[in-house]
Amino acid sequence: MSDVVLREPLASNVRAEAQAQGIDVEELINTALRHYRFRAQQEKINDEAAWWRSAMPEMRGRYLGEFVAIHNHEIVDHDRDEEALKQWVRVKYGKTAILITPAAGRRELFIVSTRLVSA
């Protein structure tokens, strides 16, 4: 593997932040990269969802009762079985962020809190 060289003042800033966090530079950069990738995936999914919401009703109507997989503003597959669609997407696209959403209506989200509250 080749080395990556950081120029000043970035190199000093990275070293100082790593020291302040009590971690080594490589761990800091790995953490920052994971955070960056997560945010980029979130933005991609949000963009795909906005595109789907703005799609013509005729196009959305073709997939009533199904889930659609959307990548780069294109429907790459659809299925009535959400789990089957998720598996196909994972096989074909790996860890690439792909929106899977019901063709009509909104998805219900159930959030379960793991926080304990004392009475």
C-alpha cells in the first residue's frame, strides 16, 4: 500500500485532533472517512427519494403494491416482496446506497428506544 502525504497545516491539525481525542492519526482518519461515507450515502438516498416523490403519477402508478429500488434516478428493479428486493440489490450493488421504497404512500418507521428511564 502506498503512503498518503498530508501537507501543512492539515497534517498538524490532524495530529492535534488525534492527540486531543486520545487516538492515533490513522484511527482518526478512518473514523472521519466512515462518517463522510455515511453522510454521502444519506444525501444520495435523500436525493433519490426526492426524485421519486417528484416522478409523474403515471410512472409511479405502474408499480402500485410493489417496492421499487432506485439508483441514480432510475428504477433498477421492483418487487412485491421487499426482502427479496433487498437481497437482489445487495447482491448486485454491494454496499452502494440504493433507495428501496414503497411505490405508493409513505413507509412507516418504527423507532424503538433502548434508553432506560428511571421512574
